[in-house]
Amino acid sequence: MSSRTLRVGADRTVRFHDTGGSASALTVIWHHGTPQTGQIIEPLAAAAAERNIRMVSCARPSYPGSSPLPGRTVADSAADAIRVADFLGIDQFAAMAASGGGPHAIACAALAPNRVVAVATLAGIAPYTRDFDWFAGMASPGGLRAALAGRAERARYAAVDEFDETSFTDRDWAALAGSWSALGADAQEGSAGGPDGQIDDDVAYIAPWGVSLAGVAAPVLVVQGGRDRVVPATHGRWLAGQLPGAEFLFRPDDGHISILAEVPAALEWLLRSARESR
């Protein structure tokens, strides 16, 4: 796996990671959660390698190796992933994400409808809306509520914020102690340089994303756990209802981390969808 830095314009860099692969392999651009580094951790890399999938990922602005982009929207960060694909000479690709990466994978498809062949999101957050109680079921919604008042208020909240362990279920903690232990270590590394990446993510989730869900032409698989206390199941159901032709895969007993057991199935779905799009 290689890690490189792409210069964007005169004063910005984007850090990206690439597992490599054959020219005939499907490329999946992975959009990381909040807070993460963007590195392709072992469970993801292994699941991709088993299916001859090339996986590429980039760190969003203010995460390790990527320059800040003040006032960034979801669409702005998704555009960086497309720039990385351009740099690597990748024409068509699938997009995949977990948690806070979900909006960016969907935005990627909206920005590049002729290039993104399919999208899969796991525990992805929905755009802020009053169509349903957006915060209901979140164990710790303080950061997102603060983001409603703008970046300055979200930054003030970061100074006193503490992780609420009830955000994760017993199955989540078991996953973090087992096959997804690398995720916890990566989250710590992603926030080691300060909270700016997470602050800007939260503000971007709450603000208009900069794309229309109705403009997503690619098929989308929305995977959601029924016991998720970080991004409740209502987000997945609503999101699937807004995306043309989306499929909703519901796992009633899974939480925010344990739902990642569906990564292999989601990759298989992306492969099938990519074949059908040819």
C-alpha cells in the first residue's frame, strides 16, 4: 500500500492512500469516518484484496496530511477524492464509506455521475432535515447540536467534549476489541493533531451538502444497524427514501461499529453493480 500527497492549487495538499491493483480491477474510493486518518486499515484492505478490488482513500481537509479548507462543504471534500482519481488516471470507480464518510461518498456520485458506478454506505449520516427528528436516538448529539450554531460554537464545544461510552453497544465494543481494533487506533491518530477535522466535519454535515440527492444516478446501498446510537436507523431509512433506486439493508441487532461486519457483503454488492453498469 502506498501513501502520497497531492498538491491542490497553490497552497493546499491532500494525503491519499492506495492499495494498488491490476488495471482490470474495480477501484473503490473509501471515504473515512469522523475522526479517522483516511488510511485503509487492515480489515478494509483485506476484504478488498480478497475480491481483487483496488481501494483508494484520501484524508479530508484538516486530517493528517491534508491542508485545512475553511468553510468546506461535503461537496468540497468529495471533490478532493475526484481530484485524486484524476491524478491516478482512474476513470470509473465505486464509492464506499462508513459513518461520516457516507455524505462524501454520496456527494462524489452526485458530482461525477458518469464516473461513479455504485455507492455503498454503512451507518452513514443523513443531511440535516426537519422531515424527522434528526437527533433522536443519538447517545451524544452535543457536537452536532453545537454545529447548528456555526463553527465557532462547535469549536467551543470541542474544548469540553468527552466521548460518551454509551454511544457504542456491547457488540460495538466487541468489534473494536476484535477484528476492528485498528479502527480505534486510527481514530486516535486522526484526532491526535487537534479537533479541527472533526469540527469541520460536523459543521459540513449540518450545513447544505452542496449537492442534490436527486442528482445521484448511481445505484446506492444504504446499510444500517438498528441499535446504532451514533447515527440512528432513522437516518438510513430516510436517506434510502430520498436516493433514486437506493436499496436499504437493515441489520436490527447491529450498532455503529458492529455494522462493519457487512463490509464484505457491501463490496460484493459494488462488484455486482459495477458489472451490471457495463
